[in-house]
Amino acid sequence: MRSLEKLQAIDRRILYLLLALAVAIPLYKPIGLPFTVGAEARDSFNYVEQNIKPGDLVLMSFDMSTGSLPELEPVAIAVMAHLAKKGASIIGIATAPDGPMLAWQIWRPFEKELPYGERFVNLGFLAGGESGLAAFLENPYAVFRQDIRGNLAQNIPMLKGFKDVKDLKMMVSINTGPTGGCSVAQWVRIGFTTHKKAVWIGLNAVMAPGSMPYYRSGQLKGYVAGTRGAGEYEMLLKRPGLAIAGMDAQAMAHALIILFIFLGNIGMFAVKRAKGQRGGVKP
Amino acid sequence: MRRTVPGIILFVVGFLIVVDFFFKIPVINNLSRDIRNWVTLIANIAIGLGGANLLMVHTRNVQRKKREWEHSVVLVVLFAVTVILGISRSTNDRFYRFIFDNINVPIGSTLFATAAFQMASASYRTFRVRNIESAMLLITGVLVMLGKVSLGEMIASWFPALAQWLLDVWNTATQRGIMMCTAIGLVMASLRVIVGLERSHFGAGE
């Protein structure tokens, strides 16, 4: 019984070590656990597949911080690859300060498919949150006179046909959350409610439950959450990448945490029994 | 005066923005558009002000050798280098990129990853079946955790569907309730600010 009681006070360093192994080993040697594509990723993929035509202008906002990069980079890469494949031109902005630098990192592998100035432009950081976004969509060149490289925005070839929000086909936000820039709710308010544009969001898994109502109500046309969502998208795109590689690690980490929760509860009931108290669920 | 003038500005700006949203009146729509453009300008100035304030606070820490002043030295030096490089050679400069890629990105990712370890430890210590509510929370949490990874599909094919049902029905319904309440509360709070009933954001009185 004493050994069972110890289960509720396992040294956290043991948990940390096991968690590190549970993540590292599958990343080093993938297990290849099977997974099916969910409705959300499929709908998000289909929206781009069916609605984006060559030459369409898509606003892609890198509302992300360096902290969320490991989780959001696969989402951003997957959707950028899809947009590149469909022939869209991408106007990059960022409502989070780290965003413009991360946009380079994400765009770099697509340098040939999306030549700078012709099919991709990085306009930089947009301050002012929701109001800043509203101002940009109505009068982009009053907000960004130059791109991040110092080129006059109105002289950039791919921006010739971009006067305001009406010229955009879709808006994509790779979103860390309200601490990193415009939140999902703000994108819905400005992009969908005010301008009736399709809004497509890639977000951290932890933000998914809070953003789900917008997707269910049709205010979001795309909704890809975390590593799992990105993995499903990569699968649909037939372009295995960072997310699929991380799926096994995520599964192992979840399994380990559930195992520890289970052990902790066994320990708690063992202590209760030892103290002569009645275990189980109390009303 | 310190409160009256900002109060009048706030009322006019708030009124214009609200009217602009609901009505098509060219004069008001144009004014509202200009105000939104000013916001980006003010926000940029605020960022500069925040940076200057941060620099002042940490420079003072170093001068007065306050507790952990060594950290302030690191901040001041890196702040100065980053700002000077960014302004003089642009954010495309390779030294600027080097700082961002090799300091900012690894630190940010490490901190985020550390949070996962802390969350794992916290889950282990707090998810205990102490009553009906905690049992429901635990069961739901485990079902969603399993259903959202490929392991759940291996255990039972219905796991993902069950996790999705919990998210779609129970979670969405609850989140909508919270959103509605928050939105109504926000409208009331905004109205109080616009009409001047709420003045605490102006700071101390005259």
C-alpha cells in the first residue's frame, strides 16, 4: 500500500525526464501512428481549393510570436504552400511585433514559387491592433507607404491591383492570440462582419476551443489548430512536413500525461484508504 | 481641465466610430476613416514611448545597482544594439537577423516549451477525482486529449468523434454563452466610457 501512496507524489523531475524522452524519441525515430483527417481541416482545405484562383490576392497576417513558432510554423507553411500551388499572390503583414521577421522565415522556402514583389510582399508590422487593421483594410497605403525592404508600396508590381479590402479574395491570420496581435475575434469583427470577406485562421491548439464558435457559425472559413490540424492539412496537401513529424511526439506526450494523472489518482485513493476514509467520488 | 478635454475628445471620437459602423454618412465615414489612420500613428508612438520607458527603468537599475542589475545590463546593451542596427541598417540586415534568429527565436521557443513541462506537472498534481465536478472535468479532459491525437484512434475508432462532439456541442455552447455575456458587458462598459460615466482611465483627479 505504501508504494501505491507514493504514486501521488512522484518527483516532477522524473515526469520532466520522461516527457522529454516521450517527445524526443518519436521525433528522432517516428512511429508512424495512423490518423484520419477531421472535418475542420478538410473544410479549410476545400475552401482554399475551391475558391482561390490564379492571381487572387490573399492577405496573410503573421500574428505570431517566436514562442508559438514551433506550433504555428507548420500551419503557416502548409497554407502558404497551398496558396502558392493555387497561384495566389500573398500580401504579408503582421499585427504582432515578431511577425515580420517570422514571415521571412516562413516565406524563404517558397522564394522560387512566390517571387518577392511579384507574388509575395512583406509589408511589416501593423501597430494599433483592431483599429490599425481596420485602417489598413480601408486605406492600405496610408498605413504602409513602404514594404519592409524600403520599396515604395504602390510601386510593387503585385500591389498594382490592390486598392483596398475589396480587392482581397481571402484573409489568413496565423494567430498566437490576443497577446501577440489581433485576436481571432478581432479578425472576425473586421474581416467578416465589417467587410464580408472570408477569414481563415491558423491557431495554437490551446486557443481552439475558444475560437470554435466562430467556425461553427460560418464566420471563419478556415480553422486549423495546432500540430494536429497542420498535420491533417499536410496530409490533404500531400506534402508531409513538420507537423506530421510532430504528431507521434504529441501523441506520446498526451499518453504520458494521462498515465501520470491516472497514477496520481491511484495514489490519492491509496492514501484515503490508508487513512481509513472512504475513497471514490463523493457527492 | 485635465479630464474635461480628453473626455470631450473621447466622446466625439467614440460617437463618430459608432455612427460610422451603422450609417452611411460620407462626412462621418471619412472622419472615422481618418481617426482609424491616426490610431496606427498613435500606436507606433506608444511603442516608441514604451521602449524609451523600458530603457529608462533599466538604466536606472544599473546606475543604482538595484537587485539583479546585471540582467538590466544585458537588456540595455541588447536593446541598444537591436535598435541601432534596426534603424541604421534596417531589419533586413544580416546582423539584425542574426540577433533575432539566434537569441529571440530560441528564447521564445524555449519559454513556450517549458510551459508544456509545467502544464504536464500541474495536470498530474491537480487532476484528482475529489468530487463529481472534478471527475467530469478529468474524464472530459482525458477523452479530448486522447481523441485529438492519433493514439486515440488506435484505441477505438470512435474516440476522435467523441472528442469532436464534446468540443462541438458542449464546448461551443458554453463558449457562446461566455462570448455573449462578454460582448454585452463590453458594450455597456464602452458606453459608460463614451458618455463619461467611467473616468478612471484618465488617472488621478485634478
